[in-house]
Amino acid sequence: MTAVPDVPAARTRTAVVTGASSGIGAATARRLAADGYRVVLAARRKDRIEALAAELPDAEAYQLDVTDRAAVDAFAAHLGERHESVDVLVNNAGGALGADPVATGDPADWRTMYEVNVLGVLNVTQALLPALTASGDGTVVVVSSTAGHGTYEGGGGYVAAKHGAHVIAETLRLELCGEPVRVIEIAPGMVRTDEFATTRFRGDAAKAAKVYEGVAEPLTADDVADTVGWAVTRPAHVNIDLLVVRPRAQAANHKVHRTA
Ligand code: 8X3
């Protein structure tokens, strides 16, 4: 009789997605769950992430404000207790506030955007890096923006903050060279989500709608999640440093084709 060799059960890999309560974060959580990850959805809005986690095969919701360092450290400790490993971190939490010129932008808005888009990425990445490294094959994703690669009038504090997020990804990749951790930056251009533009214009739906006016097909959150899922599921030795994704109708930050 032939002995059946012991085949070790494949380890369930854990992916953490911040800002998972809506838009690109929620779509990314769904995508990584479909790719077989145990997904931890982290966001401030508990009801939303709980509802999404309940829909996914193996997911957990964890209420988190990425700008609160003590809370982020507690989150890292929680993951250490509850999960065999942390394999993927998708730093997605972020957003824009206002579209004022530099001359009149509100410093409080700039501070808030720096806190979430830059320090939020720093906090969660620092806290989870030991676990990502210990996994033997960790991946850090920074969802930045084309606003991190070029500026536009009224981009103000958002453009400045997203440049900061881009620089974190670039610097971290240099610093981790030789460690078993990839650093991937996904830079989306115009994406129509339920909240991005509405938040930026503080609930002014008319202003928010103008952003996408006449644009045949802005990207969807699923389009971006697809790029995250693709980049993360490349073989471990393949590092997609930077993936810029825009709708066909947007050739550059300023160059958007609109129908009348
Ligand atoms: C969103 C892209 O053009 O609104 O991250 O800055 S843009």
C-alpha cells in the first residue's frame, strides 16, 4: 500500500484593509476575500464594517481610527493574539477636504489631511511591520493617488498629503530591501465613489457631481480593487512598485475628456 504523504494544510493568509467601510477600501476587502484571504476590515464606522464582514466568508471588523496611535498599537496587539500571521496591509484610509487655493486653504483641513493620509499610513505600517516581516512574505500596499504624482490648482493640502504618502512608499521600499516585505503603491486617478467628492466638498452634492460631469466612465472602486488584488497576488518575488490607474477619459490630472 502506498503511503499518503503528509501535505501540510495551506496557511490562511490574513489581509488588513484600512478605510474598509466604503469605496475603494470596501471593494478591496471584497476582492481580497474572493482571493482567499482572511480579511480584517478596519475603519471608524463600526456598523458598516460589521455589515460587510458578515457578508464575507472569513472576515473580521475592527473599529479603528488610523490617526490614533495608541488605538493602532492596540490593534496590532489584537492581530497578534487572534491571527496566525499578518500577510498583507492595505493602507487605504485617506481622503480630501476642500479644494481651496493655497492662498486661502484652511490650515485645519491641511492638518487633518496630513494626519489621515500620511500619519495614518505611518502609524499602521509601523505597528504591523514586525508581523508582516515575521510572515516571511509580507506586502504593504499604499493606496495613494495621482494627486501624489502631480499637482493641480485647488489640490492644496490633498496633493501635499498624497505626495507624503507616495514618499513613504518609496522610502520604505528602499529601507526594506533585503527583507521579505514588498511595498506596492497604487495611485488611482478619477474614481467615482459614494463619498470621496462629497466629503471633499462637505456634503455639497452639486459640487461633488461636477467633478464627474460629462466624464463617460470614471473608474469605480472595483476597478481600483482589481489592481490591488492583482498586485498583491503576484508571486512573492514580484514587486509592483507603482501602478498608476486612470479612466480612459483622463490622460493626466488636468486632461479630462468631458462630453457637453
Ligand atoms: C483622487 C484624485 O484628481 O481628485 O485621489 O486628486 S484627484
